[in-house]
Amino acid sequence: MSLTAGSRPDGTRPTAAVEEPRAAVAAATGKESVPRRSGRASRSGRAGRSGRAGKLGKVPFRVRWRRDRALILMTSPVIALLLLFNYVPLLGNVVAFQDYDPYVSSNGITAMLHSPWVGVEQFSRMLDDPLFWSATKNTIVLFVLQLVLFFPVPIALALVINSVIRPRVRAVAQAIMYLPHFFSWVLVVTVFQQILGGAGIIAQTLEKHGWSGFDLMTDADLFKFLVTAQAVWKDAGWGIIVFLAALSAVSTDLYEAAAMDGAGRWRRMWHVTLPALRPVIALLLVLRVGDALSVGFEQFLLQRYAVGAGASEVLDTYVWNMGIQNGDFSYAAAVGLAKGLIGVCLVLGANKFAHLLGEQGVYQK
């Protein structure tokens, strides 16, 4: 029987002789040699580690309170206000299933308890009301117009500002674009009246030069485009903040690598900038679709008598007219509740569509 180097007479090799080649292989491959342990020892070690992890995961409430007390105290006022003004009023939607009469008692809760139940009668009345469908049609048309004409404007403005090299010019441009956001709708409508109204600057200038003037502020056919232009002028500049924040996170190495590969300005924007904005665009688009039935209130209420209710009536003003002006609180609550439920369905549907496109949306899958 031939014996190899380092072997015993019975043909076995000592532990040191076995471990030495392993150490050499480990040194050659750059991996650390770890001695093997028996199965029972490894299983007992894993059990001990999992037991210690389980014990560490169960932190007593007293310890957690001491650790997070400052954060809890800091957020408790906000949570209380959120519950008080956003969730407690949801209980008032019960009047949508009643014939609510606020004059039964001076206490609103007592009046709710003593008002008769009518089931879904208010919703049936809503579906049979032609004024409701007219307001719904105006709301949907305005939403589509604002989605097509208003939503891309902040993206385009963000791309233009991001391409400006001089910081001072960029800061001045941002300040000018942000300013209309802080104007009230009364001031916005007044500015447009002074420019596009019958007695506005443009109409007066045309009349001085022998042409007939015009009054876009009272044109019911162009009212939808007018309110869209007002919304763009007021809020487009403010909407670029989110897109500029997303662009600031894009590494300049990507632009430099694309430029070295021969990509021009438009190629870099298409293959670097827009892909970086895609998650933000998807998120804001989902939120905008969920808010499709809320196109505005004060803006339309201020111009209601200039163009008539047929052109300016949207769901928000319709609820206000039926509930506040006419005193039909149950019917107005039913319309508002249906509007909110449809908005939730739109958010879920748009978020599902964003998932199909590979985006995160409002929440992950």
C-alpha cells in the first residue's frame, strides 16, 4: 500500500493536513477559510441566534415610549387635528341617507338623530336630475382640458429652467413664475378682466385703431379655455417645484456620458432627463386623476353670473348651490359622497394602470 505525503498508515490524513490545502485555496481565491461545524452545532447556533433576535424584537412599551416620546409628542397635535377635521366630519355623511331637517333642533347631532331615514332615495333623485348630469359633463370636460393643456406645462417649464446655466437668471425666473400662486382667485379673475374683458386693455386698444373689440370674459363657448388659462397662469409655476427637485437628483455623470457618446441636447433630454422625471410624473398623474371631479370652486363661483350656470356649473358649485343656497342638505351630502367614492375608485384605477406601466404610483404593489 502506497502512502501519500502527510497520510497515516491506515490511509487517513490528519486534520492539519486537510485544512492546510483549504487555506491555500482560500488564499488564492481571496475567500476566508471558515472551519466546518457539525450539523447539530450549526442548528443549535441558528436556534440560539433566532431566539436572541426574537427576544430583542419584543421591546417593552415603556422602553419604546422613552425612546420615541419626543416624536410622539411632536406629532400628536397634527394627528389630533387630522382626526378632528378630516375623519370626524365623515360621520356627517349619514345625512345622505336621511331627510335631514336642521330646524328639528338647535343641536346638529340631535337633528341628525331625529331626522327620518329615506335609504337611497337621495341617490335615485341625483341620477334623475338633469342639472346634476350637466354639472358632471362640465366637470369632466374641464378635467380633460386641464389634463391636456395644464399638466404638461410645469414639466416643460422645469425642463427650460433646468437648462439655464446662470443661477441668478434661474432664481429670478423661478420667483416670477411662483408669484401668481400666492394671488387669490379674486385677483386672478380681476387681472384677466382688465386684459380680456370688454373694457380691458386689448379691447380698448383695438377700438382706438378702428377695429371692433371683444369680451372673452362673458363668452360661454370659450369659458372652458378661459378658466384653463387662468389655472395655468396661477399654478403652473408652483407646480415646477416637484419636477425641479427630481431633476436635482439626476447625476451629472449621466449627462457627461451621454455627451461623450455623441448625444445632443434633445437626445440627453429624451434619454436622461425624462426617464428621471417619469416616476414623479406617474405619481402626480395618479393624484390628478383621483382629483378629476374637483376642478375648482371659487374660480367658477366668481364667474358664474358672467357666463351663466350652464357653462360654469361644476360639481363643487352644484353641491354648494343645492346645500347652502337651497337648504337641501341631504341631497347635497349624497352628491358629495358619490363624488368622493368615484374619486377613490379613480385613484385606485390610475394607480393600477401605473403599476402596469412599471411605475410605483401612490403605493407599491
